[in-house]
Amino acid sequence: MKKVAIFDLDHCLVEANTSFEFVKYILKREKRFLKLFFLYFTKLLLPFLVFFFPSKTDREIYLKFLKGFKKDVLKRYAEEFAVYIVKNFSNKYLHEEVNKFKEEKDFILILASSGFDVVVEAISKNLGFNFYLGSVIEYSNNICTGKLIKKSDGKKLEFLQDEIFPQIGDIDFHNSFFYTDNLSDIDLAKVIGNSFGIVKYSREAKFWALHNIPVIYKIPVFKHYNYLFIPTLYYFIVRFPTNLIGNIYYHLFFPFIFGILVSAFSNKDILILLLAFLGYVALYEIGYILNDCVSVKKEEKPSIRIDPNSFFCKKKNIAILIRVLSFLFISILLIYLTSSVPYLFLISNFLILVVFLIVNNLKQQTRKFLYPFLASSHLVLPPLVFNPHPIYLVPIGLFNFIWHYISVFEKFIVKPDLKIILISLPKILLLFLLTAFSYLKPDLINSKVLLLSFLLCVFDFLYLLKFSLIQLKKGFKTT
């Protein structure tokens, strides 16, 4: 009996979204820079697009940019792209596993992906796989229509059983292997005797652990570790991309609006707010660095954001010293620009760093009770340089801090319905009550406080809208 070794592609065998990278590769080669700009813009908006159009996958959206290309042109570019992607984005450990299985005569190698079939085919040939599975691009008269005629998302087991397994014959599934990072592949993982979840974050490891499937941590690789020594770049390169939309909104947009509301909004005040943000991030990064380089080694289910044995982590003390000196320098600039000592800002920053250092030395189950302090600091610390009235901190406490505490009880947030009921609806109701109270006490709850409150509920309104649309769609289906 033959055995199979099945590998997922995106963020597993290669550390990239091959659909996005393939489209980007072609547009660059074709010098279609306007389309390339819109591709990046689409990627930025992708969380919103998928949010409102949950039936659409990211690759279906990216494929629109290839509409009108000839089939043979896409195939030629796919062959070039396969060489490029394998060379620059390979997961070294899994690449070595592929080579080991190729030496075993009784193993059949299958590359099973939801990526474009033309790309998956080219990469499978480049790496010496026996079979491949991908999402099939639609062509009309050998011209790409920008649509898929078959999507393999969540259906890999079904398509493998229908199309590939019959060609192999009798298969010893118990002694076969499967590697994937895709949580929707759980049905296939349960069929294959030796399945492994490829993960970076602890939340992913928890999912696979629930199904008794072991995990393999993939180590992120950075080409320019030296950049990470520069204050704020560790945050923007390593941490910021992990939740792009959320971090843009809560870590950049909200503090900026907060700072505008509690200052005179002059050019000088904007400079002060920018320096305060840079100083806060520089000091806060110390907690990030110690967590990612030291604490992860002691965690049972860590989130791997950087190789803890990398050159940067070995020289972490230098990086920390640079950040302390940067914060002190920025503090001197702030004292000069404000003509006073911003005690509240300085003391709060050091207190949050102390909290972060404590968190890094606590067990994973215990530390989550201090997370609300860290999460709230992103919203409020930079604007504290203006010594705002305490009433402006009320929205942070009511709409961010309290519900972060509710969220740490994961057993209550196991379904989207419960998240709506326990978090979003109460926050929206509280916003309405606060608005009504502002009419009674306009001198206490002013329009600025209400604006901050509303901004902290924006995503809850979106969750509620999405939930309502899904329920409405279900209602139409049943009638």
C-alpha cells in the first residue's frame, strides 16, 4: 500500500500568500503600476471586504486584477514565479521534509492548496510533487475571466477523495502525513494518521490541541534584522502587521483623535503628540522584545513572532538600551516644547512598562488578567502628554477596559452570537445611555467624550451589522 505526504502551500510550505504574491509579481513584470497601487490598496481594505462579503475569498478578489490575461501568459509567469517563491519564501523545515519524503519510494507527495491552480501546478513541478490540488481559474477563449470555477477552500478532503486518491489506489492513511496551517483542513487532518498544525500564534496551537493534533511552530525570518534595533521599527515590522486594521484604528487613529480633542490642535501640538507616540512605542517595545525573545522559551503554547535565537535576540540588551535612551531624549524634547514636565505621561509610561515586565514573567493563564491595562495604554498614553481632564478617560474605562476583562473568559466567547450578546450589544446600549445622560449633564459628559465613546464602539456596530445581515440571509433561505 502506498502512503501519502500532503502539504498545504500558503503560510505553510511557503511563508506567503501565493495568490497575492503572484498577482503582484505579474503586475510588476508587466509594469502596470496603477493596478499595482490598487492591489495594495485592496489588500489594506481586505478585512472590510471579507467582512461584508464573507462568501468571497481573498484570492477571488485578487484574481480580478488578472482579468484579460492569456492562459499561456499566466502559465509562463507561474513557472517563473515558482522559482522566485521557492527561493525567497520557503519554510526550510518543511522543505527538508519534502526532500525526505521524495527519497522514500512508498510515499506519494501531494501539494494541496486553495491557491490558483496554475501557481500550485508550477510550484509542485518545481519541488517534485506527484500530484497537486488548487482552485481552478476560469478561462473564456483562453482569456482569464477573473473568476474561479472551483474553490478548494475547506473542501480539500472532498476533492482529494474524488480526484487524486483514486489515481493512487490503496492508501495507508494511518501511516501517511499531512502538514497544514489552515484551520478549515481539520476534516482531512483527522483522516491522516500523522497530521501536524503549522502555527505561529498560541490561539492557533489551542485550536489544534482541542483536536489532539500536534503542532509545529514556524519561525518568521526577517531579511534585515539590523532595522529592528531602531526604536519603533520592531513594533511596525514585527507586531503591527499581525492585526493591521485593528492596530491602525486603535493604535494610530484613535490616539490621534484623542490628542486633537484634548489639545489646541496647532502644529506644535501635533509635533508634541507625534513625539509622545514615538516615545511611548520606544519604551513599550522593551516589553515586546523581552516577550518575543525570552518569555516564549518558557511558554507551553507560545506565539512565535521572531526567532528567539536570532542575532537580534542575542543582542537584545543593546536594543533595550537604545530604546531607553530614545525615550529619555524624547522626554527632554517634550519638556522643552511643553515648557513643563509632563509627569502624568512619564509616570504612566514607566508604570505600563512595569506591568508588561510583570506580565512576561507570569504564566499564560494568569497574565491575561493584566492584558486590559496593556491594551488600554495604546489608546490613552500618548495623549496624556496634554494632561487631559479625567472625564476623557471614562470612555477608555467603560468601552475598552471592562470588555477586555470579559473577553479573557474565553469559554463565554466561543460563538459569534455570544460575542454580540456579551460585548457588542451592551457597549452599544451603554453608548445610548451615556448619550441620554449627556443631555442631563452637558457640562460633565460633553460632545468630545461622546465622540470618543462612539469611536470605541465602531467595530461593535459593524459586528452587529454583519450579524444582522447573516441572520437576514438565513431567513431568506428558509422562506
